[in-house]
Amino acid sequence: MIIRQATVEDAPAITEIANAIIRDTLVTFTTDERSVEKVTAEIETRGPVFLVAERDGVVEGFATYNLFRSGPGYAQCREHSIQLAPEARGQGTGRALMQALEAIAKTNNVHVLVAGISSANPAAVAFHSAIGFKQVGHMPEVGFKWGQRLDLVLMQKILAPQSSVAPDSRAKAR
């Protein structure tokens, strides 16, 4: 297996993985399928923070992150997304993608990664727990798909042990 930066040539495979999850599961609350053009634009915009896992020339999954919330106070926090094709699950692919994504996040001064997980996806909660994420919230019935109300589980992982806030900025906050 190879973990590498996504290229625009990967967009059709990424779109196929994402749309199968949108169409066939409650893993994501959205019902709007993605287009190859939209995925291509995301790859071009996010660049080195859009990764794919490839085995024998086939893209088996992807991971990326984006802003968690807007505003300068959230500048060191990102929400990630990781999705795998069914045949890649339980094979170490997700763990390898997340290790690579976390390494990139650290070099980009990201302090916290957030995971927003559908309560209909207990395997994702277990996966994130196994790689060091902690559950920090549970929002009942905020999602709605296929006539079902779904809960959102919020998990986070602090990537660096200390805050990188400069002493002078702490003084200003007092």
C-alpha cells in the first residue's frame, strides 16, 4: 500500500468511494452526491492535505482536512474526513492514512484534529478511539437522513502537548 498526495487523476476513484458511502450508508448525513469536478477542485485547493491510499494501482481510500470553524481563534483546529472502499476496511489502510495526515497537520501547526461521526457508524468511533481520539461531545438528533434522526459524535485528538500561544498574546487576553 502507498499513501500519497491525491492528484486530479484520482478524482473519479475518490468520487466513487464517497458517493457509494453517501448513497448506501448513514455514515454521512448528506444525500447530495459529489461530482468529479467538485472533487477535482478540492484536490487542487487542498493540495498536500488531500491523501489517497493506493494498492496495486487502485485507490482504496482517502483522507483530508479542512477548517473546523471560521475565525482566527480556530486557526489551529481542523476537521478531517476519512473514507475507505469496503475492501480496504480492517486492513490498516485507515490507520496509515491518519498517521500520514497527522504528520502533515503537525507540520502545518495544527494543534487539534476533530472528527464528526454519525452515531450510525460505531466502527468509526472505535477506530478513532484506537488511534488516540477522545469523545468530547454527543449531539442528539442533529442529523436527518432517509427519514431517520441521527446523533453526531464529536471526537478530537490534540496533536501537540503544549499550546503555541506566545506569552505576550496571553497577557493581552487578561
